[in-house]
Amino acid sequence: MNQAIVVNSPSIDTKAAFDSDTFNASVMNTYGRFPLAIEKGEGCLLWDTEGKEYLDFVAGIATCTLGHAHPALIEAVTSQIKKLHHVSNLYYIPEQGELAQWLVDHSCADKVFFCNSGAEANEAAIKLVRKYAHTVLDFLEQPVILTAKSSFHGRTLATITATGQEKYQKGFEPLVDGFAYVPYNDITALENAIADIDEGNRRVAAIMIEPLQGEGGVRPGDLPYFLRLRKICDENNILLVFDEVQVGIGRTGKLWGYENLGVEPDIFTSAKGLAGGIPIGAMLCKDSCAVFEPGNHASTFGGNPFVCAAGLTVLQTIEQESILQNVQARGEQLRVKLRAIALKYPDLFVDVRGWGLINGMEINSDVELTSIDIVKAAMSEGLLLAPAGTKVLRFVPPLIVSEAEVDRASEILETVISKIG
Ligand SMILES: *Cc1c(COP(=O)(O)O)cnc(C)c1O
């Protein structure tokens, strides 16, 4: 036996095995976790506390843009933390300015506000809409924000209200005033809602929507719907707000989800992939609606030097390593493979859809099988997948995923399905 290997490998003799009971004794019971404790990662691979290897097609739920332990990200955060990691927005933060400038140069936005998560970015957008309604839209007293059914916008009180799914709202009433819901991709329903919500000082001030619904089942927006939506907003003085938290930062093969739809929002939000797994959120908007003034909104951690250095590195790496091309090619490759599996098991699967590296595979509603069943089976074969609701499997690997890794993931999935089907 090679002694060097014995000394360096995580040894079950010297390290206590991970104990979920001990974990659950002190961590709040808010997640239905899978029985897996992850210890380290590299690229698109992860290893659990027992040394078992997994191919990661979850990426921290569409967050680890550059995968795990990417050399550029390691270098950026290491050198930044040695220099300065946090000061407060009482002062100018050069890294924040650099990240904002990159985002403005590479999007339709003119101004950026930084916070720490997707929900917070959406909260900032909701506040901006209300301020705009009160100050610009004829002092509108009761602005309503329309959102889509099956949407997901976060877990704060305002964002669960914005989220068009009862399961996230139940038990947390009273919800926040000023929201109404329309079915996704349905222009008639939208026009009716705008007409219905229009009396005196109450009218629709904004439509907040995902270019592709992620959590709600990986449902891409319809091109004609979004073109019409933009027109309706222009004609009625309504702000168009896109939640780009999951689909932004190259996930769809374009930098922003809205580029797939040929329209620009007035306001949009970003978070998950923006700093590759370091907590960050951003709310971006055009100058025409940048109505916040000093004191209107703030965040202690928002845009600190550490996260901004990470964000800037993620974005520069996407550019320098031509990652968008990889997302397009690997996404196409993955959909071809998934469609072949779906064709082989037509009783089990009804649809494969997505853009770039956010893809969903929908399970037939007539079968008892759920997305969680397949996720668990794939996990035991070494492939990590995420559910998007009870009937859709979600594939959101790091954007650096290789051709061989997409092949391997498809092979594992096929093995899993052949055992189930
Ligand atoms: C994940 C997600 C959010 C919430 O982001 P958090 O960082 O968890 O607050 C909001 N909107 C969309 C579209 C998301 O996918």
C-alpha cells in the first residue's frame, strides 16, 4: 500500500462521519435536504464526506457559474481579502464602481444598486417601482405590480407576495398589498388585468416577470408574448421589470435572458450566478426610472469590495474564456441527449425545453413518478440534478461544463431511467 495516499486521503479512521441528527439538532428545520453532505469540489465535480464523487448539474442552483474552485475566482477573492474586504457605503468603493460599469457597458441598464441576494434585488425593484409611481406617474397612490402565476421571486414578504404560487404564501398572511397575478405567456389575460385594475388612484404601474420561469418549471417566455408585453408597457406607461436572478449572467447562452426575447426591460435584477457563488444581488435600471435618492434604499454588505471583486472576475472570465459559446454548444448537446431519452420513454416524459444551460425535462402527469424520485435515483448513481416543481427535472450545470461531462450526465440519466422505466 502506498503510504503517501493513505496519509493524504480523507480517512474514515481519523475523521468522525457526518451525522445529520447532530446537524438537525441545531440548524432550523426549513429545508427538505437530501441525505448528502458535500465536502469539496473542483470544476463540475463534487465529493461527499465519504469521498464519493458526483457530477454537479445543479451548480448551487444555477449559481456556481465557473464551477467549483476555479483558479480565477480563487485568485480574485484571495488577493481582495488580503487587501480589503468590507468598509460600508459611507465611502466610495472602487471595486463596486468597476463592477457597475461592467454591467452597464454590457446591458441595457444605466444604473446599478448592489445588495446580497435575489430576493433583496427584487425588493429593491419593487421599492423603485413604487417610488416611480408616486413621483413620476402622476402621484399614483395605489400602484399595482402584476406578476405571473407559477413565478418565483424570493422568500421575503414582498417577494413571496410577488411569487405567483400559493404554496410559498400559505401561513404567512397578511401578504403585502399591491400585487395581482396573470397566467404566464397569455396576452389576453394580461390586457384584461390591466383594464380591470384601473380605477381612480389604483392602476398597474409595473409588470414583473421572468424571461424564462426557472423554479416554476423551466418555462421559456414566448417571443410574440414578450414583444407585445413591451408594447403594452410603452403605450400604458407601465414599467417592465425582468427577474433575471436565475437566467442572467450567461446561463441561457446570452449574457441576459431578455436577449432571447428581443426586448429590453426598464428594470431588471440579478443575483445567483453574478459572483459565481459569493452572495451578491443587483438591481439595474435605465436612467429614466432611476428615481432613488440618498436615504431611499441601502444595504450594509451591498457591493462590498470582496463580492465585487468576485463578480468582476466571473464576468471577465465569461468574456475571456468565450463561455457563452460553450453554454450554447453544451446546451444544444444536452437537449439532443435529453430528447433522445424522452423519445425512448414516451410514457414517462412529455417535454424537454430550455435555453443554453437551463433545461427542463417534464414528467408525464399521468405517472406517479415525481422529479424528486429521479433526482434521488440519479444521486445514487453519481449525478446531481435539481427538481423544478414536482414534475420537472432541472439541469443547470456550471457554465464551464465540458462535452464529455454532458455525455456522462446523459449516460447516467439513461441508466437511471432504464432502471425506473
Ligand atoms: C432564486 C431566485 C430568486 C431568489 O433569490 P435568493 O438569492 O434565494 O433570494 C428570485 N428570483 C428567481 C427567478 C430565482 O430563481
